[in-house]
Amino acid sequence: MALSKQRGIGFDERRVLQLLARSKNGHTEAMLRAHGVTTAMLTVLVRDGFATATPEIARGKRPIKSVRMRITDDGRRAIAG
């Protein structure tokens, strides 16, 4: 499933990047997984520079750890053409 910046991206990768591009603050890994995105695909997108993964803690009665995914400029270029 390794992506190449020269080869382009596949349908599934494009769909995930489009989801991320539509959101100003990105999405949590949990939300993306609810949309059927695998951890392996997210890992590849981050490894290949199309997305970033930032750990965060939601504060409330109990802190909840999560990972926020955001699209990078390379990811935006990949879905643009």
C-alpha cells in the first residue's frame, strides 16, 4: 500500500485526503476509522507526507487521548491533480 508522490494516490487514499481537506481542524483517528479508514492507511499517508498525526487530550471529567489527523500541502497537491 506504499504510495509514491510521483505515482499518485489511489481511490481510497484520495477519499481519506478529501475528508481531511474538507475539515479546517482535521479529524480524529477514531472518526476516520468510523468511516472505514484503516490504521495502516493512515500510517502510510503520514509516512509519505500526505497527512500529519498529532496526539491530543480532550479535557473533561476524564481526559481522553486521541490522535488528530490533518492533510499537508503535499496531500492537497495530490488530490488537486
